[in-house]
Amino acid sequence: MNQPKMIYRLLSADEWRRAAAAGSFVGTEHDVRDGFIHFSTAAQVAETAARHYAKRPGLLLLGVRVEALGAALRWEPSRGGALFPHLYAALPARAVTRLDPVDLDENGDHVFPGDLE
């Protein structure tokens, strides 16, 4: 698999503020239940938003360089067998190198920056 350099996580602004203040993000209830923090690649994040955050305003898109996560990051099959990045550790706030607001268009669909890698 040709691994991307960046992976992404959607969070509410409140979730990110709490994580930044604490110095790390330990995950949502869903992540804790699954035992890892869910991430998406640039190619996967729009579908993730549509499935899990439909029409939800006030989201932030966190970008993290894969190299910053080391062995705690694993690529595992999920939707349709596609490999998704899963982090088996807390996400250090300092590892987030990109933070973008995600707005909704007139149809209530999320609008992502055009330069995701």
C-alpha cells in the first residue's frame, strides 16, 4: 500500500479545545469502545463525514503527519475492505499540524479544503 503522508480526524470545536488544553486527544466514546482512534485519509474523509457527521456544523478537520505517530498507527480493513488508519494511543496535540474549519454548503454537505494530501 502506498501510504499517505497525512491522515485526518473530524472533531467538534469543543472536543478539540478540550484535547488541546489536556495536551492530547484520547478519543470519543466510539473510539474508546473500539480501542483505537479512528482516522481517515484525504480520499476517505468526505465519506466518513457523510456517514458519521451528516449535516453536523461546527466541525474541525485535524491533519496529522503519519510519521509523527510511529508504531501506534496501524492500517486496518474497514468499510468495504479499504484500509483505514487507526491509532492505538492518545493523539498528542502537538502532532496536529493542520486545523481547518469544515463548513456546510447550501445542501448541508461538508466542504473540505481542496489541498488535502
